[in-house]
Amino acid sequence: MKMNKLKAVVMMFLLVGLVTIMVACGGNEDSNANVNNGADNSADPETNEANNGDSGENNSAAGDEEDVTIRVAWWGGQERHDMTIQAIELFEAEYPNITVEPEYTSWDGYWERLSTQAAGNNLPDIINMDNSKLMEYSSRDLLVDLQPLIDDGHINMDDVEDVYQDINVAEDGTVMGISLGANALGIAENKDLLAEHDINLEPGYTYDDMIDAMHKIQDNTDEEFFGFDFGNSEFEMFFVYARQHGQSVFNPEGDGLGFEEGTLVEFFDMVQTMVNEEAAASHDIMMDYIDGGNSMLGEGKAAMNMTASNQIIGIQQSSDMEIGLNVMPSIEGGEDGNWIRPSMSFSISSHSEQHEASAKFIDFFTNNLEVNEILQADRGVPVSSVVREHLAGIVDGATAETFAYLELVEDYTSPADPLSPAGESEVRGSFQRVVETLKYDQATPEEATQQFMQEAQAILQ
Amino acid sequence: MAKADNEVRINQAPPPDREILRMEKKKALKESLTGYAIISPWLLGFFVLVLGPILASFYLSFTDYDLLSSPTWIGFDNYVQILTNDPRFKTSIIATLVFVFVSTPLKLLFALALAVLFNTGRKGTGFFTTIYYIPSIIGGSVAIAVVWRQLFGRNGAVNDILDSLGIAGLNWIGNPDTALSVLIILVIWQFGSPMIIFLAGLRQIPTELYEAASVDGAGRIQTFLKITLPMLTPVIFFNLIMQTIGGFMLFTQAYLITQGGPMDSTLFYALYLYEMAFEYLRMGYASAMAWILLVLIAIITIIIFKTSSRWVFYESEGGR
């Protein structure tokens, strides 16, 4: 009797062990399938509910189509998460047979999460891409060519001008993503502070004009004032600076650098001098604000801030001073360095099995007026001219400012550089480290230039 | 063998010793099988979740692997590159060694001092032991790291206190000269777990030694140096090893508070490894770094072990 009991226990444990082994060793696809099935099942009640609720109006959209689930990944702050989730709810109401599972994080963890998912063959159906990563993902066949989905009408691109979409199209005509909105680099300025000190920097002003303005405020204020806020975007700033010199950060082939040594020395010298002469915030103060999630500009501790145009929407929300946008400083006799950046896009991953449903989702974001009212142009000015005109009449405040800015900046742009090569993030890391040593006065501009160029070339080779 | 066995059984009718032995053996086998069956979930976890990744990382350390495409074999390139041509590897090693060799002794000193204080058995020591243990329970957590960043930030409490004393504060975390100390202070502050172990060690010391000493007229300092400290050396040894290894692997606090900056002054090894692996997707390189760290920790542990015969006192070995 006792023996039997023991036997039973042993058998049970062996069985449990065996089953676990079998599950664990099962192929990747199997376990994925399990996950997907599970997701489908759990989502069913919700979908049915939606079906019942909208039975009257939306029959045409629902039809007899099979229920599908798509996963959508994006990065952002809480504001963007809230707006995007609201937009997804609208989409689900419109297409009751499609359930959308959102996967969102902040920028910091976003790419780490995606790359692990990529390694596990488990990327979300729709990925919010950034221009700087597009090449990396596309060159590894992780993105689906969207041209066929455009051709068969699932994504309507009739109202989207080429200028917004060109950057997402590879040389061979592959469409890697659909732009989510346009922005441009620019200078956010604290209008109240500048007006108080009687400073008026008309577009076309130079870097020297900007530095003089910072000194003027610094000399005439009793308040704590840091001057210019680089916003940890010195790399972007140099992108424009190099282009203003008729050069570029990367060479067209993407296997080396595309600027002259002297250009970078000049730029580094400017950065270092600005910090040393207190025309710009020191590195530790800048990082203190960024880590704390605060804005120097919004608090009136800085007068100008290197940024991307869509970001002033966030700055304005946390400030009771008036924030505006100005073009980047120019170089006398230099070229136009800025460019319109449709910097974010939606791509469909090659791990997706729901291309059509995903395409519908992208189309919805691109062309639906109601959903764009919810999204408030937070990812940039909408790329569809119909949506843009519709929104232009409605939006106000900082969002309206970004719309106006994109029209203004057009006169200061030249054609965009090709997409950054795959090693871009490492090159950027190297640049930022070198800038740090400069701002802490631990290297001369010449030394810093040498170090960066050496490191970058080694990375890009 | 089996044939001989059979013959023996046929020839001798009553069950001989050998038969009993066989039964015993069978029973033993059954028992150990049962044992394995019972721990099979854990074993499985070990093989799949621990041993598997360890072997995989060993293989990957000889490859160029970016997670997105499949690994390509490059032999010892990663190791050569790390050891001969990576200035940030050196930076990170130095930062880590400084951190470990400053923070570990200080942490143990604090832990020992408080353990001795709490070993008096006075009223309320239990309460204080608990209070002082709390930092090491919550210390690794994200919340404490964020609090630390606030405390030592530009407008943090530390600067406020200094300000009220008339001393100009500075941005502790943003300054390359002080950032490392901020992390060292945080880690020292988490002395709770070595303290508890010291307390347990102190209670193991036979009271008759102290009685004998007091009869001989030894003072408190003499008692501490001649009895407490020698009797405690095995526990100090244990704590030293554990804290040293822990120090080498410090990640969470540094990642959350300084992210390796400013100017790589707090670029601990684990941080650099993480950066390579997950920010730049150089998994092969990072795997090779992980194996180098393993070797480094092993060497330092061996050195500590080797020296232990000179200073660790085991009662059971008659004093040596």
C-alpha cells in the first residue's frame, strides 16, 4: 500500500517533469502559436461586445471577417500613451473584428525590448520606427515591404506628399514604413524671457547673434539663468551645422564620415566656449533637468533650447510662460542645413501574420480625421494634406506653433541626407562622450575631434 | 557477471547476503530516482534557465552577434579586441576595482561596528537591528535609487543641509569627481545583511572566553582585539567574499543614478557590458566581457582564499 502511494507520487513527478521538458523544448513556432491563441481567446469577449454594441452601423466594416489580433508597439511619455490608446479604442470600434494589443514604453527601454523580441521571432505586428533605426531593421529583413499593401488599396497614400514619405522608401523602391508625422529640428525659445530683455532673433540670425543674446540676458538678470540648453542634442545640432557647411555627418555610402576635421573642431570650440563663458548650461545642470524630467526652458532658466519641433508641445504643457519655435541659427554665407524630418513611422514587422489588419491600422492613423484630432499631431505634423488642413483649423497653442514652424522652416531646408547607417547609435554614443569631456573642459576641441573621428571610423568600417 | 549471478542463485536455495545486497541496491536506486524526480522541476529550471544560457553565452563570445541576424563565428576576435584595443574596458575595470576595494571594507566595518553595538543585548536592540536591516532589503530597488538621485541632486537635501551650514553645495551626481562617492555611500549604507551575519557570528562566541578574560583583568578593547575579532574571522571571511563578488556585479543603482556618467567615471563593468549588449546590440562582445568578468572574479576570490590561511582562525582546527 505504502509502496503504491510512493509509486504514484514518483510517477506524477516524472510526468510533470516530462511534460515540462516537452513544452520547453517545443519549437519556437509552437510556443508562439500558443501565445497567439491565448491572446485570441482572451480577447474574444471584448470583440464580441464591440460587435454587439455596434451591430447597427458598422456591419459593413465587420462583415464576416475572421477575428484577428494585432500588436502595436510605440514609445513615448504618458500623454502620448493616453492619446494613442484612445485612438486604438476608436479603431477597434470601427473594425470590431480586429483587436489591438498595445505595447508601449518610454524611449529608454523601447529598442532593447524590440531587439529581444526580434531575436525571439516575436516582434509586434506594427512597430513605431525611428528614422535612425530604419536601416538597421530593414537591412536585416525584419520589415515588410508596404508597397503591395499600398497598391491594393489597404493603405491610402493619395493625400500624402512625397516629401514626407521619400525617406521611408529604399533605393530599390521598398517601402519600409509610413510616416507618422513631420517635424524639423529647431530652437524652442522662451518668448517671455526674450521679450523682457528686448531680444528679437529674426530667422536668418547667426550662431554669434544667439550667443550674444545669451550673454545679454546673463548680464542683465539677477535670477538664476543658464543661457542656452543643448538638450543633450549636440549630435543633431552638428548634423545641421555640417550641412550648413555643405558637408554631412555620414558619407553617402554610410561606411565613413562625411565632414572635414576643421568643421567639427569649429563646432566643438563653439560648444566649449559657450559652456565656459556661461552662455550655455553646463553638462551636469543639463542632465539634472533631463533626468528629473523638467525643462530648463519652461522654467525660464534657459532662453533657448535645441529640440525637435514636436517637442515644444510637451514643454508648453509644463510651463506657464510662452514657448515658441525659431529656426536654427545660420552661418553667414553658409547653406541651408535643416530638413523636414518625418522622423517617426509605422512599419509592419516580418514576424507579423496579419498584414492586412495591420495595414488598415496604419491607414487609419494616416487618413482618419477623428483619430488625428485625438492624436493632436504629437508625433509631428500629419503627412496627409487633408488631415493637415483639417487639423490646422482646430489646433491651437503649441500644436499650432509646430504647424506654422514647418511652413517657416521650409525656406531653410535642403534635401535630407540618406538614412543613417546601422552603426549610428554607437557613433552617437561616442559623440556624446566626447562632448561631455569638452563641456567638463577635460579636452581641447582638437583632441575631442581626433578621438571622435577615430572611434566613429572604427565603428562604421 | 549476470550469468554467474544466476548460477549462484540456482545453487544456493536460501537467500544469501548477495541477494540482500541486490535488494538494497535496488532500493537505493529507487530512492535516488525518487529524489531526482522530486527535484526535477528545479533541475529542469537549472538546465534550461541557467546552464543553457551559460553555455550559449560561451558560444556567443566567439561570435559576432547583433540579436537581429544570426551569429557569425569570429574565433577569439572579441577577446583580443577587449583586452588589447578597448580603452573603455580599462576605464570600466578601474572604476569597478576602485568601487569594490573602497566600498567593501567600509561596508564591513560599519556592519561589524553596529553588530558589536547591538550584541550587548540591551533593551531595544532588536528594534534597531530591524531598522538598520531595512536599507539592505529595499536598497537594490528602483525607488531607493531614485531617492538617492534626489538627495544628491543639484537641489537635493544634501545641498540644502550644506547650504544652511554656509557651505556651497555642488551637483554631486553630475560632477565627475564626486559621482563615484555617491554610489559608494549608497552601497555602504546597505550594510544590513553583513551586519545580521556578524550578529549571528558574535552570538556563537563562547561566553566563558569573555569570563576568563575578565578574570584575568582584560579591558574592553583588549577583549575585542584578542577574543572577538579572532573568533569572528571565519564570518568576516565569508562576508568579505560575498560582498566583493556582489560589488563586482553592481548594476541597478549605478544604472539608475549615474548611467555610467559623468565622463564614464562610474562606468562599472556590468554597466558597460549592458551598454554593449542592449544598446549597441553587440551580444558576442558582451558575452566575451561576461566571461572575462567571471575569470576576474574567480582570480580575486582565489587570492582572498589563499590569504585566508594567514588570518582566518578556525576553532575546530585547534587555532590554525
